[in-house]
Amino acid sequence: MTIFRLSSFFVAFWMVSVMSARWLGTTITSHSILYQSPAAFGHDLKLLDTRLSVLANLTREVGDESFPAWSPDGSHLVYFSLQDNQYRLQARDAAGNPLGSLLLVRGGLGYPAWSPDGRSIAYSEERDGQAAIYRVDVTCLTHQADCIPEKLTDYRAELLQWSPDGSQMVFMSNCENNCDLYLLDLSSRSVVQLTNNGLYDAFPSWSPDGKRIVFMSSRRTSFELYLLDLTCASSPGTCEDNLQRLTDNRDFDGFPLWSPDGRRILYSSQRDGDFNLYELDTACLNEQPTSCEQTVRALTSSPASDISPAWSPDGRWIAFVSDNRLAVMPAGGGPIRYLVDGVQPNQALLWQPTMP
């Protein structure tokens, strides 16, 4: 009788799990989301399986773990760690098992960025009073090899973004006074200042073809979205004259993200009083003059603050923070699934790339 009851329990549990997986994840192929969660002495990293609503702690150390970044294949993770008053760039596998680490002189200044080919990691650090961008081979972390990071350029980078082909990086800097955008060519190590207006230009997102970036700027009466064709970098100083304004509503529009297929730009906006998610059709970018404001479409319309959006790697789903809840919805809008509470809104949500 006991065996029968236990067997019945496990069969019932299996059936519920299968049904839950079908309901939550029939079409969700990119299913795990990583985020930072407040802990007793800083932050821990948590991984949520959106299909089964299973939440796991990847880190539990006494200290602070922040600014995580997935490898392109989703098999490894790096982040900045503060343990026992020592800063490190730490690597783990996708199951959360610690691998190697790199001791830092000072804490990292922004998200570490994994190269598209998965072979190196770029990050910004301050040494002897001088901030710079460095690059380190992944094997230095995953196999704890004795490596010396390579300095790329003497800039303080608050945010680094590799180009899709890995030949360039766009980054935010000069944020002590305002914020400007810069482009680093990795072959020549030359840096071109893309924006220079004394105001706040930030959070760039590459187009999938690597030819353009979209970013947010306060250069008018409010934050709006702007587009920049990077061919201007061949003639330094001309980029400011080649900007295209994409939104115009005198309310906050920011944190843009290009969709993986390049057809849409997702962003947060306060144009209806509350923060909600919107998208615009990138077909408008080829029109002269650009008229993207007419293509804007609301994806959410709740009284909550819907911010921190993130595309799934396949472009079919959007994760975001609604007040303090992590939510997921279809990329074109639709039913919203609220998956977990207690999430800080001002952070990046990271979908795990599909593992090989």
C-alpha cells in the first residue's frame, strides 16, 4: 500500500510537471532568466526556469555578486564578486559550479562583456587611479590559467557592448559630467567619440547587422531615442550631425533594445503616465525624414511600472520587471505571466542563450 501511494504521488507529480511545462513553455525555447537578488550582505544571482517557475540560487556566498554576463552559448557565466574585501572577475558553469577567477585591483566599473566568439571577456577597471578597458582570455578564468589582462584603451567604461562581428566595441564614458558614447576599433585600438553635447547619451544597442546603434539621449526637453549610422566614425566629429531622432513625445523614452531579427526596437516609456513597454517598427528607419513616432505601439498598459525589458535569444519572448515582479510575455504583446516577486526593477534581466 505504501509503495502504491508513493508511486501514485510521483506519477501525479510528474503529470503536474508535464502539464505545467506545456502551459508555461510549449513555445518558450529560451527558458531561463538570470537576475540579481538582494541578500544579507549584497546581492546573490538567481536563475529562474520560466517553464516550470523553478527558482535557484546560483550564488550564496557572504558578499556581493553583481553585473553577470552569459557566454554566447549559455554554458558559462562571469560576474564581479566582492568577497573578504577582494574584488574578482568570477566564472561559473551554467549549473552554478565555481570555476576560476581573476583578482582585480579595484571593483569592475560596469558589466563585463563576452566576445561574440566566446573566446575573451572585456571589462573596465581602475588601477593606480587610471581607469581602462581590459580584455582577458576566457581560459584564464575557466581553467585558472596564469594570465595578464590586455589593456585595450585608457577609458573608464560604464557599459561595454561588442559589435556582432566582434571587431568593435561601443561604450559609455565621461559619465562623471554627463555621458557620451565612444567606439573602439579593436584592430587599430583607435577610439572615436560618437556623441559630444554636454548632456546624457547612454545605453546603446547594436543593430544585428552591426551598422547602426540606437541609444537614449536627454539632448532635448526629455529622454528620446536616437539612431546613429556608424559610417560616420570614419570622419570623426561628424556623428553629431548625422543623428536621427526616433521618438518625439516630451516624455521619457529610454533603454532601447534591438530585436534579434532587426525588425523592432523595444523600449520603456512614460508617455502615458506610467512606465510601460513599447516597440517601433524599424522599417521607418529607411524613410526620409524618419517618422518612427507613427509606428510606435504599446505592448503593456498596466498601472504598474513595466521596465527593464529583455528579448529572449530567439526573439519570441520579452522578460521585464513589473513593479517588483518578474514577468514574461510574447514578443508581439499578449497574456503576461507573472513568475516571481521580490525583483529589483533597476537591473538587467539576462536570458540564458540556448546551450549546445
